[in-house]
Amino acid sequence: MEVGQMQRSLVDYTKSLFLEGVLDGQFLQLQQLQDETNPDFVAEVVSLFFEDSQRLLNDLTRTLDQPNVDFKIVDAHVHQLKGSSSSIGAQRVKNSCIAFRNFCEAQNIEGCMRCLQQVKQEYFLAKNKLETLFRLEQQIVAAGGSIPMMELSF
């Protein structure tokens, strides 16, 4: 596949992530912080998000499996996950965390368990989609092309 075609595929794929609500405008702002001096900035930030989120999801699972659930701890983990997903523009993860926090406040264990599954599902969807996005970018760069800047004009 030639570079121009790969770049068009990348633009179309990225647009689909916004149209599906996987990403929001915060992701574009993150991309604008990337330049020639730090060409892997977005991938590095998102990689840290993946690591942090995986740890938080494991902590949430353990905390919710306790006989006496400490909803303050659950809420603190969900709040942290909401903040980190918001900072990279993972919109659907963030929105799932908002619903999750409402169940924490109500101390509704069944609702929290359902939300945990929903947050995990949205997290893995975002992770898979972003990994695909970064692979497409790497293929373009490896072929000698540059990554086109996205605009929210679709």
C-alpha cells in the first residue's frame, strides 16, 4: 500500500474513533503537544494510561470482591480512572466511570459490579482501537511518510 493511501486510511480510521465516541477532542489536544523533539509523546502517554488503568481495574476487581466493600476506596479508584481516561480523550471509558461513581455513591454493589464490567469492556475497546491507530502510524513512518494532523471538521 502506498503512503498516501495509508495516510487516508489513518485519517478515516481516526475519524471513526471520534464518530463512535471512543475518543473526544482531548485526544486531538494531546496530539498537538507532540512534535519532532518528542515524536512518540502520544504513544507514551497512552501507554502509561494503559498501565495505570490495568492496575486500577485489578484493584477495583479485588476491592469489589471483598465481603465488606469499602465504597470510598472503590470511588477513589473510579475517580482516578475517570481522570486519566479524560486526560487522554477516552470518552466512553470516562462516561462509564461517571455512571460507576453514581453506584458507588449509592453503595449499590450490584450496580458497581455491572459498571466494572462495562468499564473493562470500554477500556479494552479503547486499548485495541488505539493500538491499531499507533500501528497504522508506525507503518506510515516506516514507509517514509508523515502523520497527517487531524482536525475536528467531520
